[in-house]
Amino acid sequence: MAIPKPIKQSEIVARAITEQIVNQRLLEGTRLDNEKTMLDTFRVGRSTLREALRLLESRGLLTIRAGRDGGPVVRQPQPADLGEALTLLMQYQDVPFSKLFEARQALEPMLARMAALNMDAATLERLRLINRDIAQNVGDREVFRYRNFEFHQVIAAAAGSPVLELLTSMLESVADGLAFGAVAGDFTQEHRIGAIRAHERIIRALTEKDPDAAEDEMRRHLDEGNSAWLRAYRDLPPHPWVGSSTASGRSL
């Protein structure tokens, strides 16, 4: 059995700074203490402190601003940060891109079922407004991408499971075709119209608080989306990981 490596001093400092941010509920954009103060607080060398700050920056918890008035600033971690780590794992384990869709198709129908049991009038109205915006801008590719992502996120949040909500956000961030330079294809207006109709069916099931129908309609919607994605990006290799950029957090 491998002997665990001792925790580096920089990791200990990074964890202490994380606890400070969480315990004090520091908001995004909050500037942390300057280097001199932090050196006195943690009683470590400059190189150890800077390594700890780089660790937190790589994890998405800080932004290091340059210049005289720069320094560490609190950042709100995003699901796409986890998506980048998942992308690397999939790359090194040679996982086919299609497996992302399998994961989404297993997770999101379950979230729709849970959301049907928790649905309220305000959330339903928000879903209707999102879908109405997509319909009124059906020819606008970017509106579709942003608002479709939001539609799925609202349902995930309504499920009442923060962990599952985070997982589905992460999967959607990685599944974005643009994250792999897939710029040759695009979704047709016919697909966007089909998505609008699928959203209407999902909203109807949620309005009726019918978990079976909500689950079935979400699964049907994802099956249709998967087929559309494969048509749009049919030239993309099954393992499009080499040279991929970071995930951008958009849904299919």
C-alpha cells in the first residue's frame, strides 16, 4: 500500500485561506490582505505563500491581479472549473465524447422528476419566459445557447439537490461543442424549434406536477438533442480532447 505523502506547507496555507474565505463569507471581488500581512499571519516564507496563492488561483477560488494595487481577489468558483478537470481526466483515460451524453441522459431526467415534485409558480413562470425568449429569437444562435443552458439549470436547481445541480452544470460545460473547436457545424433552426416544443412539453409536465411525464419528456428532449448534436458535429472525432480549449459553460 502506498504511503501518503506529507501535506506540503503551501497546501496547509491554501486550506487556511480557503477557510477564511468561507467562514467570513467573503464575496467575489473582495481583496484579501496584502503579502506582508499574510506572511505575518501564516508565518511562512514568501515562496510558500505565493505557491499557496497559485494553488487557489488554479482551483478557481482566487484571481491574482498584477500591479501596485493588485494582489489576491476572491473569485466565485464555477462548474466550468470542474469541467476543465473532467476534460483532462477524460483525455487521459481516453473516454469517448459520447459518454458525456450518456451521463447527461442518466442525470437530467432524474432531476426533472425531482423538480416536478418541488415546482412552484415563480419557477414555472421563469421557465416560460426563457422559452418565450428563445422562440422570439429563434434565428439567433447565441440566444439559443445561453437561454437553453439557463432552462436546464433552472430545472436542475428546482430539483433541490445542490450536488446533482453542480454535476449537471459541470457535464453541460464539458459537452459544449465549442470547447473542442467544433466550429464547422451548427444546430439548424429546425432543431431550435424542436427544442422549443420539447421545452413546452416539459413545462406542461412540471405544471401538472407529474414526475413520470417530466422525466419522460426530459429524456426525449435529450435524445433529440443528442441526435442533433451528432448531425451538427459529425466530423468531430470520437476523442476530441487533444488541443481542446477550456469548457465555456454552455448547454447543448
